[in-house]
Amino acid sequence: MSTQRYYLSIADLAHARGENPAFSFQGVSAESFAQALQAALRKPTLWQQWSADQTDPDSIDPALGQTDPSATVSAKQADLHVDIEVVTSLSHTILKHRLALLAGHSWELHDVKPA
């Protein structure tokens, strides 16, 4: 898969939480969110914890656990919302899953471009 640049935003970072507190983002700053998402894309830790917590972990497609050691995430506070830029070779499906674990469905995708 080619490397893509994703442009996202979160309207209210203080309420951007995943459904399960064990996997959810717990920080308060744009920088701490960028660090958490970057770690979730680069390392398998979050995915491994989530998959181990599932009723039937063996039924989960292992491709969902792929990582990108070169992924980068930057985020900056802009008024009340946070603008996020992700550069990764991971699929949109994997990025969406990691975002959902960390921030629920409180994020919005604005654009995707080749990196």
C-alpha cells in the first residue's frame, strides 16, 4: 500500500474518548493525542490489548493488527478543535479502527492525499 496523508479534526478533544476506557485516549492536549495515535499506528500494543479483550480473539482478521513503524502524527489546537495530520502506509480501515479505539467517533476525515 502506498503512503497516504490523512487530514482529520476533532471538534472537542476533551470528549474524544473511545467506548472502552481501557483503550481510550486519556490525555488532554493535542500533542498527547498525536503521541497516542502515533504509538497505536507504529506499535502493536493497543491492537493486541484490544484483540485479547474480544470474546473470540482467534476470529479477528490478523491483518487488522498491521503496524507502520514509519507512521507520523501531528496535531495542533486551533480554537476549540484539533487539526490532525497522519502520514502512514496503513489502510484507511486500520486507521479508522485505531481512531475509534482512542477517540470513538468524534473525529472527522477532511482529506486524503498521496504523501
